[in-house]
Amino acid sequence: MPAGGGSTRIRLGARGEDVAVSYLKKNGYKIVERNFRCVLGEIDIVAYDGKTLVFVEVRTRKSRQFGSPISSVSFRKQKKLISLANFYIKKHRLFDKPARFDVVGITLGEKDNCTVELVKNAFSDFTSPGYQYRGY
């Protein structure tokens, strides 16, 4: 990575998260927490959509040259997010809340133009009504 490339990527990600938060709020989500960190990693956004607890992964790109930002959420990343969500649920004792995973893809264009894609229930592990917290 070229010198300074990491900080450029961090700024891009932070800008994308700001856009995502604004978009989610406009669509009725209540933001609970941003950048929840623990020993397992980080959840970009924790929110409620109605009574459903939503763990939101935000992906930001400058262009779609290498595909949609949403398509960059790998199976490995999904498994990591599932572990993080289980940790969050345990820590905050939210065992009785329905939960799901959403992904927001942001493509930043010229002059602050951007495209926002929201995929609700983008992948699942515990999104079924019969989900039972598994613990560790």
C-alpha cells in the first residue's frame, strides 16, 4: 500500500458511514451505536428498524469498476459479523429482540454525488423467528 493509502481508505470509509447513517435515518432507522468495537472486531452501525435490532455493515467505494460495494461482503466477513452480533446481544442482554443483518453499499462519485444501496436481511444466521441465542 502506498504511503498514506491507509488514511485515505479510513477517510473514505468514515465518509461512507456518514452517508449511510443519514440514509438510514431518513428511512426510519434509529441509530443506537456507531463503530461498536470489541475483541472480535467492529460493527459499523447498530440500529433499530421498528422493533428489529439491525447490525449494519457499510461498504464504500469510489467507483463500481470492481463491482458493487455490497458484493464485497464475503462469507468470511459474514461469519465475523455473526460472531460480533452474538457478542453484542450477550453484552447488552438483548436475547428477546428479533435481529437481522443489513448491508449498505455506497459508491461515491464526482462532486459529492453518491449512490446508496440498502440490502435488508442481506445474509442470515439468526434472522428466523425461531432464533435462539447460542452463547459462547
